[in-house]
Amino acid sequence: MTLQMPTLGFASNLAHTVIKEQEDELASTHSAGSINSHDELTDDQLALMGAPWAKEGNLVRKLYWEFPGKRNKDKAWKETFAVLQKGEMQMFGFGEGSTLDPGNAVGGGNWMDLTTNLRQTNARIIGDLNLSHALASALPPPGYNTSRPHCFSLTLATGEMDFFQAGTDELVQEWVLTCNYWAARRSRPPLPGGVTNAEYGWRSLESQTDDTKDDTVSLFSNKSSKSKLSFQNTISRRNTSIINIADWQAPQASLVPSQLDEEAQLESLQKHLDILVKELKQHKTYQEALSRLYPPRSNSLAKAKENWRNKSLHIHTEIVKYGVYIDSLRQAIALRLEKQGEKKLHESLRIGNDYESDNDDGYDEDDDDLPYEEG
């Protein structure tokens, strides 16, 4: 409650001065303690606020791809209660006699005990998905089809792909946001690729790229440029039938979760995205050169181009994925700072209200009516 102080007289001015000094002293006492030491929100506190830090609710699931090229034989959609937190999505099914109604658990907010309570009932786990290097996307209208609106897809690092149906488009956006947030938090960017002796069709072009880098350093010699011309003439005449071109395969993503905080993880993801953009730019330069390395309509040329397309598609996919991760983390960081600001404001108001309550108990307006004697 705000004190209504008298507006006239010496006592009124004195009271204002004393109260102002007390408020300043109280504020300085709490500034390094209650407010600043507690304004950081932990992951558990953020989870209580829901998306994008945690999400739970009823979904209908369809396992579409078991892994790339392998469709799931079971085409049925199955109802499940999903709990998404700390980089994993656990899905539960409920049989007859269940002591926990999943409908009552939706939005309950008891994130620390929810999974334990589910396990203590006859609920059974029907899926446990690791979100490292996963990517979620909302399906545009009409959804999966006209009878299955409000759907999103979830692709895992293993190549498994699931479809999920939620109740509304708003819920779909919350699930997608939370999936991608934890994928961004837990995905560890790969280490820089090492040197390999495998021939995918453009190894000689990589060597020429290295020679070009050497040319920028060796400004006083044209030996390397002459070597390149000689090499190109030689490579065009070589017997391509003896070249063994291997199948290019995408590197396996690490499922060891990252332990970085949001800001450090964001920086790590941005650095890797920059590397991918440069790698794609270099890889594009190989496309036309492949036709000059191998005879037209040869098996080697066909294999080299197929490998080039596969790697190009992989790099494009990774650029999209890491771009989504970066956007998700930026949004989450901005929202977290907003929540921390609200918490700090509420704490400041609480301290102020507590102080006013204390002064209400000890202040009496009648004390201002001091006797005045004329001299």
C-alpha cells in the first residue's frame, strides 16, 4: 500500500526524507543479494513455463520411415501421451485399469515427477526418441491429409521419420518449437573432417584447389600453374577404367549430447554453419569439372555425379537444419531474458510491498501533528 503523507509542515518533509533514506538503504541491501543472485532461471524453472523448454500432451503417432529406404509396415496411427524434456521425447500408452488419466496430466506442470508417475502406473513406454540432430517441421494445410489435420513430422539422426497429429495448429507450433529447441541444445556439431584416401570422383579437384592456395603464396614462381596444366592434360588422358570410385555416404552424426549452455551452443552452431556454407561453395565448383575428368557416358562419370549430388543434398540439408537450430535458440534466449526480466521486476515489487507493509505497521499519521509554539 502507498503511504499518503501530509503535504504541509516541517514534520511532513522530515518524514519524506527519513522514508527515502530507508528505502535507499533497503534497496542497496537487497541489490547484491535477493535480486541479482536469483534472476537467472534454471532449466527446471524454465521447463515449468512450457514451450520451448518442455512440452507434454496427447498426440497421435504414425511411424513412417524406420530408416532411409525402409517404410514401416504398420500404417496405423496410435494414440500416445508424449513428454518432451531435456532432449528426449518419451511416449506412453495407457491400457485398461490405468491409475493415471493422461487427459488430467496435460498441462499439469509437474515436470520433475511426471515421468516417474507415468512409470508407476500401468502406462507402458511405446517410444523413446533422442532429439540430437533431429528436425521437426509443421505440415502445411491440410496436414497429413484432409482427415488428419494439425500434423508435424519429426526426422531423427538415424533416418527414422514420424508423423504426429495434435489438436490444433497452435499446439503443432509448440511441439515443433520445443523439438527443434532441444535438438539445437543437444546436437554436437561434427569435428572437422580428416584426410581420406577414398575416391568419390573429385579427389583430384581437391588437389587442384590446394595447388591454387599455394599459388597465392608463391607469387614469384609459375611452377605450380604449369604443373596444374600438365596435371589436367594427364588426368584427361588417364584410363578411368582402373579408378575405383567409392559410394559417398553422409558422416554419422554424434549422439553424444552437447553440455553447453544456450549462448555457447549458439556460437558453436553458428561457426559450423559458416563452415557448411563455405564447403557448399567449394563443392559447387566441382560439378562442371567432373565432365572434363571422365569420358562421356562412362560408368565413372555417372558414379562421380551421383556422389556429387548426394553430398550436395546432404550439405544443403545440414545448412537448413543448423539454420533452424540457430533460429530456435535465438528465440528461446530472447524469451528467457524476457522471463528473467519479469522475474526480476516481480521480485523488486515484492520487496517494495514488504517494505511498505512494515512501515504501515509502524507509522501513524497522527504522529505528524506536532505541537507548534509561537515565539
